[in-house]
Amino acid sequence: MCVFVQVFKDLFGDMLYNEGFSLRPVLLHPQTRGVVRLKSRDPTDHPYIEPNYLAHPDDIKILLEGTRCNILSLPVDSCYCFLCQNPWP
């Protein structure tokens, strides 16, 4: 079995086949810029890729604001018990 599948089952196995939802902010226009370079002249070599995720402070601020908007958009009375639970063991 693939390690990823086992990790997924370990983390989310209790939640499978139950009702639920998830909200995730997505950064559609990041300010951070990464780098893609050739490692060598060999065309079969994989390129060097440095994505530089979240290096720009505005990217972090936007994701945090999106998370806050997601939480504030939930109906508090019906979702409060889910917001207080830690899904990670």
C-alpha cells in the first residue's frame, strides 16, 4: 500500500463516509515569485525548481484574511462544536 494512502487513512479514517464540509482559502494571484532553472545541459535532468511559497508577506495576509472570512461565514450555532474540535490527533 502506498504510504500516502496509509497516512490519509490514519488521519481521516474516522471521518470517511460521514457528512462534513471543508473550507479552504486559495491564493489565486500570489505576489511571491519562484525560480525555475536548468540543473545541467543534459535534457533528461530534471530542472531546479524553487517555488518560494509564501515568501511575500502579502500572500500570508491574504490567506489569513480568507481563513477569517471562511470562519465568520459559518452559522455559529450549528457549527461551533465542529470549530472547537481538533481534527489532528
